[in-house]
Amino acid sequence: MGRFNGPLEVRIAPNGVTRTLTLELTYFDDEGAAYTVPAGFETDFASTPRIMWRVCPPSTGKYIWGAVCHDFWYRTPSENITRSRADSLFLEMMKYCGVSAWKRRAMYRAVRLFGGSSYKPRAQASFVGTCN
């Protein structure tokens, strides 16, 4: 099972919503690949619709670790990670952090259904040349 490199440390902005990572956060997936979110990244934790705040509050819960990474992957076009991979890693991280099965499935489905508009497009690889 995956793991994080240490604590999730953030500074809360005066607006009460934006959090800035004060230490980099690295997640190691089941195969040992490392995914790092740099210190200085700004997040709002989970982008939960207000109607769901009683069940999945945006700034508390075991899922916020995964939410920070997920935000980074969605908002950072230079990260070479597909939307599908970002979502599956979010699901994996929630399991690692002890989020209940029903809640992690619900949150995963929500990002799959409604997260597309937040995902920043990635540059497409292109080939320029001639075939002789």
C-alpha cells in the first residue's frame, strides 16, 4: 500500500479557504513511484459542493491529503499525469488514509463525473520530421 513522506503542513490564508503547503508532500504509490507536490502550492483541499459539506467537509477529513495531490495534478499542466491517473491515485490515497469505502467511492465518482472542467489540458506530444 502507498504512503506519504511526512506530515501535511499548510499555512491558512486570511480568506480562510486557501492553504499553502509549507513543506513538500510526496506520495509513494503501490509500485514505489513518487509523486511530489512542492512547498508553496496553493490548494482549497477538497472542492466539495456546499450541499455535501455535512458528509464531506472541504477542509477536514482523512481525504485532504489526497485532495492536495489531486488539486496539484489537475491544476499543473507541466505534470505529465492524465486525469484518469490523477483520479485513480486520489482513490488509492483515500484508501491508504483510512477513508471509509462508501465515502472514497462517492468522492472518486464525483471527480470522474464533475472534475473534467477543472483539469488543465496537457501539451500533446508531437512528431516533426520526414520519413525518407
